[in-house]
Amino acid sequence: KPNHYPPNMVLPCFLSRKSVTSILVRNASALPLNGVQVLDLSRVLAGPYGTMNLADVGADVIKVERCGIGDETRHWGPPNITENFSSYFVCCNRNKKSIALDYSKVEGQEILHKLVKNSDVFVENLRPGTLKKYNLDYTSLSEINPKLVYASLTGYGQEGPYSQKSAYDLTISAEGGLMSITGPEGGDPVRVGVAITDVCSGLYLYSSILAALYQVVKTNQGQYIDVPMYSVQLSVLANIGSNYLNSGIIGKPMGSAHQSIVPYQGFKTADGYVVVAAANDGQFKELCEAIGWPSLPSNPMFSTNEERVENRSALIGHLAERLQEESTSYWTSLAEEHSFSISVVNTVDKAFAHPQATHFNLIKEVYHEGEGATIRMTGHPARFGGKDTGVYGVPPLLGEHTKDVLNELGYSETEIKRLHSNGTVQCRE
């Protein structure tokens, strides 16, 4: 195929200009999970986010999608980058291959069974029990590959009274208490601006798989992992959950304020907004001296954090008035000389333009030749040996790699055409 990359475009080192579509030509040999193969039947955000992290650090992730439809987030627009890519899909599916396959058909199951023989990880986020009727449950697959790590991400777990209930980030964050502590004080329950329950569930999935892979190294035996989103949500309530469990304190929405630390919240300035964090008595003393109130820490109402929490309203009122007297840049510059923190409240565009994001080259840009579009995304945040993983590129088109994967399994061109024509698989020309 002719080369359609813009002539002046700077490409990541792993991306060959001969690549027809996505980033399958890459230098993964130095990455931690190089050589690990993952079969990914998950969809939407939580599961794909976890498997994308595996792919980012070198795993060969084969995304298994439904013929004709694929992962539903392909169509979760606007905004859409192209007809085949929504921005939503792009955020959690880079660095993967895609095969489109109908595993309700026996031949589809046989293809997955063959792939399982050489896979290290199998991931799914379907309703409990769904895959058993297709011989794709852990018991069936572990007989094919005893070293297989089989990971299920579910709404409520494999067992229990809610195990068959459908779940999304919104419903779990509501039922799991997060919405009840989010939003302005005295206001209605508020959904967090990003699907944080999904994201955290994906990260728990990711870390659990890494732990299980290490155990395989030690024991030569795979295992089954269940990551219930509801359990994740309770876990990430963190100090709010601990406050209730140990002190009976039921969290409530407090805007940007902190239940246990004062001052630790947002304030309006003369021209914008900042957050102020004085996390201990020493930092509070520094803050007061810096803003011209050196005697305030000696006031028994504010001398300790416990007293400041008790007298929160009085202190915050005084601080709010003082902070509105100067500009945002004045306050952020002032904090650079001290141990307390003051940061600007950035909009998303300014967050991506932050000097630190630029320094770490966190925003990756690749050109998708097949779609004729440039796609931008955030890279993996971890750095190995002082360098980022450098393995970033566009997600796959639906069924883009079906033919290649079947060829590697030994299927002939005639067999592949037959499987495509009878709807077992979908190949992309």
C-alpha cells in the first residue's frame, strides 16, 4: 500500500511507516510483559482499561469482539474521531489486536480453545455463568491450559444475591456510596466527572493479573481471579470508609473540602480558582505567615488540625476573603517558597498543556493510515528505567487482525473464507 503518513510527521520509534493500519510493528522486547499473550473478551471501559495497561507494558493483547458490532464503545459518540473510532473507544483500546468472532458457534469456540493453548491470560466481563454454556469458563479452559490466568471482572461477583444484576460505573458508584459523598455541601448526589469506578476496577484487574502471573512463575499453575466492581468501590472509599467502619461517621458531600484536614479545599481568587493544602500544623503555620496572619496559629480555635476541623466554617470564611484579594498566579508563586501547596484549578485543555505533561511526553500522537486520521491519546504514566514505554498507537479496527491470527493458528485461506461467509468470524480486507 502507498505511504499516507504526512511527510513531516514525527512518529514514535516503534511505528513503522510501512504499517498499513495500527501499531503492531513495535519494539516490545525491552518491555516487562513482552511475550505474555492475553485473550481479552472484555468490553466497555473497566475491562478494556485494565487490558490496555497490560498492552502498554508489552503484552500481546488480542481483543475478541462481536461480529458486525464490536465493542459498543466504538459507537459511543459524539465525539467521534472517524466513522470507526469514537474518542471513548480510543481511550482504552490502544496497542491491541482485534479479532471478530462468534463464540456461540462451535467453530468459534474451537478457535478460542486453540488460542488458549498458547495464552497466558484470559479476561472477560460478562454476566456470571454466561461463558460456561460456550465451554469458555475457567474449568473448561484450565483443562486446555493449566497455567492460564483467568480473570473475570463483574458487577457484584460470581456469587451472592446481586451476582446476576447488571452493572455500570454509574450504578455501582451510586450503590457503593461514592455519589453520596460527591458534590456541593447540601446538594444532590453527583456523579464524578470521569468513570472513576470503572477506571479503578480496571486497575485492580491489571494488578491482580500481574500478581497471578508472578505466582505462575513460582508454582507453574494458573488460577481464577474475580474482581467485583462493587468490592472495588467499597475499597476505594479509603478514609471515608474507614471513618465509618471505625467511628460511625457517615460521609457527606463537602464540595472540594476534606473531612479530616483543614484547610484542604478550593478557593476563589481575584481572577480564578486555586486549591490550598496545609496538611499539618507546621504547614498551616507557614501558610498563615505567608499570607500575613502570623498570629493566627496561636489562636486556640485554630492551633491544631483537630481544632481547625471543629471550627472549619470560621477559618474557611477568613481564608476565602483573603484569597480573593490576590490573583491566582500570586498565590501559586507564593506557595513555591513553602511546604504547603497551592495549585491552580485547571480546565482539561490547560491540564494537557501543563509543562510536566510536556516534559514527560505524555501525549502521544499517531497517524492511522487506513482511516486517514491523526489520533492523540495519553500515554502510560509509569516510566521504566527513566523512560516511558514508547508503545503507543491507534486501537484496531473491528476484525482487523482476524485473518492474521487465524493464519498463525494454521487455518488455510479457504477455511478462513468459509468461516467468514458463515458468520463465525469477520475479517477485514
